[in-house]
Amino acid sequence: MRRRLENLFWRRDPYDIRGTETLFLQKIIENALFHFEHCQEYRRLLMARGFTKERIQNLESAQELPFLTTLYLKRHRLLSVPERKIRIMATSSGTSGNKSTIGYDLKSLWPALGMVLTLGKRHRLFSLIPSHYVILGYEYSRHEKMAVMKTAYGQTWFTPALSRTYALAYTRNASCDAQYIIQGENGKYILQSENVRKRLIRLDRQRFPVRITGFPFYAFLLLEQMKKEGIRLSLPKGSLIAFGGGWKQHGSWQVEKKTMYRLVWDVLGIPEEKCLEFFGAAEHPALYCACRNHHFHVPVYARVVIRDVETYEPVKNGTPGLVNLISPGLFSMPVTSILTDDLGILHDGTECGCGIQTPYLELLGRTGVKGIKTCAAVAAENGWDVWGKEEGNDSV
């Protein structure tokens, strides 16, 4: 099984869906059977929907497999391996106890590594040239489990990191009384927007590239503030900005991508071809990297099904609906098929024009399920919309 799984997650062309259709379905069946046999609650859920072991073995397409919702995973913790085998824990962006906790065992980490390496190579994310990193998000701490924090930190390993500057600095000081604080699981995050702005100005005079990552909403606020102040930088050649996480509950603020890229060029001097974007979900062990036309094409180790918001039946490409993400990459938890609270449209790959032929996902926003908040929403509620209004010491 492992050799065949490597052939999927370590495939040289991460968008060769036509050449992996049979293999992908085989791996979905094997993955679902593993969880059926090793997770009692998942087995009960499938059998309640009429899916016996024999029916799983005879799936004709991955979309036939019953899905779990992200909301269900926020309320139930399902494991298919003993907890002692879990090596990495990551939580989704929900708050007030409304989180999914996803665990990776060693068997699940191996395909994840292959995915990162093949996608990174395809999208030219790796470089031997050292870079300075500016993260418009949470500072990494081994005491916290947020998936968005771990992902942002992971991106700083695509090149040798000369420095890491975070907009949200981590502290375990219980008496911290800064004006804008976000409570973590075991510590606090303090907003340091002034530090970020000062750091970017300093890096304008450095010789090495700068890589900026974070939520597009926060990048927009920062760049708008810098533009109002008349700040015009020309960051070193090879610098880039990578957006992740979408606009979440800030859809009313969302601007056209071309407008955003123009703002990045006007303030930072980074051209559009160096504006990247990522999409993922804590409950889904697959990463989506935007192509040169800024579209999220579906990679070989995942499939995307768009479902009607009322009937949950699959809809045709070009029709909006709920996003159902499918992947066989996780063995520790039964997240083979997950229905998110994202709305999206799946387009034919030929509509893009970038050369990648697989379908691509257009995200439209969240359904607004009551009680679910994302990291972006929490950060905004705690002062992210006040770039430049709080005091702080510069950090390197």
C-alpha cells in the first residue's frame, strides 16, 4: 500500500489527474476501509447511511462516499489509530470550543511531505537564496496547535530564513495588558502592526528577498495604510507575497484580485507574477496552490465536488454550491470526504489558459453557519483593523 500511495503523493506531475484516476479511487477505497475497520464511530456513521464494507469496496467514484461535515468534526473527535501514535496536532480556526482537532501519525506525515515537495517544486517555491519572512499572522509556538499558525511557519522553510517577523507576537505572560490581544490555547498574541510596517521599510534596503505571507484582508489593510502614508518600497528582486485563508467573514471588504495586485505593486514593488495564493482546510490533508492565472487547480491527491446547498447532490461544473473536499492522505482520522461550509464553483481546467488541465476551484465565501468563526474573524475583532494605531517595539 505504501509504495502505491507514494506514487500518488510523490508523483512528479501533481496535476496528472487523467493518469491517476484509477489509482486515486483505489486509494480512496483503501483509506475508507481502513477507517471503517479502525474507527467505531465512523463505521456506525457509514452503516447508518447504508455503506457496508462490501459497498465501500465497490465504489465507482469518490463522490459516492458519504461525507462528514466540518461542523461535525468540531463537535466530535474521531481517531483511527491509538492516540499515542499521533505526532502532530493541529486545530482548525473555530473559537469558543468550536474547533476541529486533527492529528497526524507518521504514516500520514509521509504523503504530506511528498505533497509539499512536489507542489513546491512545480510552483517554484523552493530557493537556495536566503529570504527575510514577514508573517501577517500568528507567531509559531510549540504550545499552540492552530493549523494556520503551523502552515505559515512551514512556508518559511521554502528558503533559508534570515529572519521571521510576525504581526501577532506570542507571549505566555499572564499579566500582559497590551491593547489588542488574541487569546490562544496556552498563551496570548499581541498585535504589532507598527513593527511590521517598520520592518518592511528596513528590508527595502536589504540585499536579500522578502517573502510575505498572511490573510489577504490583513495585507489589504496594511498596504492601504502604507499607501495613505505615502510609503513606496521597492523590495529586492525575488521578493513575493503569498496570500492564504481567503477573506472569510470580510467578504464585504473584498477587492478584485487585480486591484489587490496593483496595490502590492504600488506599495511594495512586487509584480503580479510574484503574488501567490494558497487554499486549504485543517480537516483536509491537501494543499491547493494557485496557478499563474491565480486559480486553484485540483491536484492528483484530491478531488473537489460541488454540492447543492439543499439536497447535497453534486452539481455540474460552473454551478455554485457547497465545497466537498476528498483525499486519501490521512490515516489517523476518517476525513476522507469532508463537506466544508465554503461556497464555491468548480470550473473546467480548459477555461483557465495556464496550461494545467485539471478543474479549478473558485471560492465564493462562507455559508455563515451560526457559531463558527475563523481565525480571520477573531483577529479582526481584536484589533486587526487598526494598523498603525498601537504602539510597539520593533522586532527583527
